[in-house]
Amino acid sequence: MPFRIERFSSTLKHCVGDILLNEINNPKLKFITLLEVNVSKDLKTAKIYVSSTNTDCDDFLVQLNNAKGLIKKLLAKKMYLKYVPEITFISGPFLDIEHKIRN
């Protein structure tokens, strides 16, 4: 992966995490872990792999998709972007697997 894309995806992950933690007033979205961010070569699409650390929150992907417009708006301001990539949230079972292995 080229350095520019790697740096952009790292910054995107950091900014989305900050937005979810500090700027969105939905308490269910505060228990979401960002696992990985994959950005396309042209920086127009981004896949964000997420997992919920709260076992009661089954519909976190629905709530993330409902807040996608606000997240993109805040990303444009936070990262000073002219074009914000199209964001897709994907549930990643990676934390569940690690939890099952440890127990």
C-alpha cells in the first residue's frame, strides 16, 4: 500500500474515532471499536471495519449508517477535505474471535 493511502487511512480512522467518541451524542456509538480502514487508490471510497464492545448493541451498524451523513460532514471540517470519501461501515467479527480464543 502506498504511503499516501496508508497515511490517509490512518488519519481517517483517528478522525472517525474522535467524532464517534466526542461529537455524536448517541451513547450506543461510544462502544464501537474501529478495527481497520481500507481506502481505495483514488481516495473516493473507504471501508471502515467496526466491532461493538457492548454485547447489548446489536444494531450498531444501522445506527452508524443513520449517522453517516453527519460523520461525513464532520470529517470534511476536521480533515479539511474538499471531497470526503464514500464511507461504508462493515461489521468485523475479529474481536469476537479473539474473545472466544482467550476464554
